[in-house]
Amino acid sequence: MADHMTNDHESPFATDLPDPQSTLTRTDWAELQHAYGQAADAPRTLVALLDPEQDVRTRALEDLHNVLHHQNTLYEATPPTALYVAAILPDTRTLRSVDKDHRAFPGCVRAELLLWIASVANEVTDAADAIGQQHGFPLDDYPPAVAIREIRPLLFSAASAYANDADRAVSEAALSACIPLLDDHRLLHHRAALVPVIRQVLGTSELWQHRERAIDALNAWGEDSSGLEGQRNPFLFCDTDLSPHSSPWGADQSTTQGRVDDPPF
């Protein structure tokens, strides 16, 4: 993989992020669970994210969402998957395209991977923990959530490297990932530096989902969100207009190996 790596996006935690090949080979995937049982097939999915064939990459992205993070659920296999995804972001093969449908955000594989990190990070925010505690399920009692929380600085360093990317879709996806990760107390000091770019990039996105995310984040951080325009009519919703926290890969899509839409639990 080294031949495909670039050094365009350095980050302070880069040396701490495990090599993706090491994550693949040193993780006992068969001992971990995803939405459909043992995650022994996860390495094949992860390697396929960088496949030369566009349809193979597209199916791997579908499995990333529908198997390893099905319906926004965190599984035992999700944390090592997140480490792998973060580690391959600088790989130039992530600049390749993927198939698009009416539910997909614009962007290359790199943008899609950043949006996946954003989706994972959404599940361990302070707000998510508050909701869980209200229902008797605090995040601290759920090992996959604890594991994701532990690696948030690594995920942030990987995502924030693309906050000012020349590719608008990548930049917007990176900022979408950074925002929920910044609930981590170790990362709070990074908020101020990202406020201007959140306003300038995410706040002016053509996608209302991104604009809403910018407004919500700025308001939550006590920053000025005036002048940013969210969804004018929240009841105007169609299948080409995703909700702010929806995955671009809908949970109703079929996956590999004859899997059905809902996991067997």
C-alpha cells in the first residue's frame, strides 16, 4: 500500500494511527461480531474499498454501512474498522469514484469514508450518551462505544487533515466527521480553530444536511451561526434529500452473500 500513500495531509497523531495492513492482520476478526454474526469476512470488505473496479468499491461501501455499522449501530468489529478506514484516507486510491444513486452524497471514496466516520462518531457524542442514559443504556456500559470513544483523537486527526481539502465534497465530509468527534474532552481546544472553516465550507454547502450540521454545531459551541441558512421547510422531504444524520448508503440496500436488510437479532 505504501506506493499509493501520499504525505499531503499530515496530522499530529499520524504516527499513532495503526498501519492499515497491521489492523487487518492483527485483529482477530472471527472473534468479533458485526450485524450478521462473526466478522471474519470484514477484511475482504475493507480491502475491497480500494479495489480497481468501481462496482466492487461501491459494494464494499455498502457493506461498510449495512454490515459493519448497520442502521447506525456500533458492533465489536466497528472500532478496528474505523481505525482501518482512518488509516487509508491518505491512500490515493480513495480518490477513485463510486457508483451514485439518488440517496448518495457527491464525492469520491475518500469523501464517503469520511462520512462513514461521521456516522460512527455520531453514536458516541454527549447527546447520544444522554439519550442512552435516559433509557438505561449509558455508553460506558457498551464496549464498542467505549472503544470508539477511546480512539476519537486518532479519528479526528485523520479527518481534520482534510478540513481544507481542495475537493469540496471531501472538505465537507471531513468537517462533518470532525464535529461529533469534538465532544471528546481531549479535543475541545480544536473547536475554535475549526469555527471559521465550518462557517465558510459546511455553512455554505449546497446540501442542507451539511448546513444544518454547521448551524447545530456552532449553536452548541456558543458560536455565532447568524447568516447561515438551514432547511427552510423541514417537512419538505423526499428520497433525494437525506436527513441530517442519514447515511448516504441506505439501510434498505441489499448486501453481499445474500444478506437481507435487517440483521438477525
